[in-house]
Amino acid sequence: MNIYVVRHGETEYNRRKVYFGWSDICLNETGRKQCITLKEELTYVKFDEIWASPSIRTMETAKIITRGQALKIEDRFRELNFGEWEGLHYLTIEKQYPVEWKAWGDDWQHYCLPGGESFMDFYERVKNAWNELKSQVVRQKEIKNVLLTVHGGTLKVITLLEKKLPLKAYWQIKFPLATYDIFKIE
């Protein structure tokens, strides 16, 4: 069984290069075009189940790729919650939150972002959701292909888990917008 994990298409916040995890931002025109291209690339795949985080941008991505097939929503696949840093560029954060910015840089795994969450809380949340999804779909023998549309950070955590990489590898993993990886689940 294959799980195709897709990063959503471009939004205005991506274009502006600001932090946004839980902010509900829709795809922009470029993002919609990226998803149409991705739909054409994946046209040969029949998805038996479609999953997404509850963010508008991931649900839009899934609907474009699958021509509106029914979605199952899982809250725990949301991006990292950046709290008070949502919608801010890193240079603005560094200037307005110098103490917090340094604390995050010194201990990015455990530091809880102001009004948000720590990386480890995010990691555990995604890990639990991913393990439950795998367990749930693998029991259903008729399921061959699953589509999961998520966020860059979420996809990177899933990659860490599936490839058994150390946490520090998180920063080296790159998934451009509207790209995907395929995870074969036995």
C-alpha cells in the first residue's frame, strides 16, 4: 500500500516568506496552478482514501488533485503552531522577540514558541497521527493508494519517521511547494 504525502501549493504567505502554521490561508493563483500540474502528474493513481489537515490550503490542494473526492480530516496533521509569530517574517521576529528568537535557536526542539508549541510537541502530534493512519489503512486490504495533503513541516516529520533519521536532519529535508513523497507501507 502506498501513501502519497503531498505538500500544499503556494499561498500569499509562502510568497511573502512569513511563518504561518495554523493561520488559515487559501492557495493563491500560482498555488492552484501548481496543484493542477500535480493532478496531471498523479492522474494515473486511483486514490482509495483522501486525507488532509484541516487547513484551507491543504484541503484545496486535495480537492484539486482528486477532482473533489471526499476528504477525511485529521487535526493532528496541522503544521507547527507558531503562535505569536504567525504571519511574521523571521527578521521581524528577530527584532520584536529577540530573547525568544535566541531561546528558540538555542533549543529549537524543546522551546515552546510564544502562544504556540514546541517542535517536540509538534513531532509527537504528527507521529501519533501518522502511526494511527498507517495502522488504520493497512488493515483495509482493498486500499492500495492513499493521498495525504499536509504542510512542509508535517511532511518533513513523516520523512524523519519513515527513514528513521535523527531530529537534526529536519533542517536538511526540503520539499518545495506542491511536491510529494511516496511511502510504501507493509
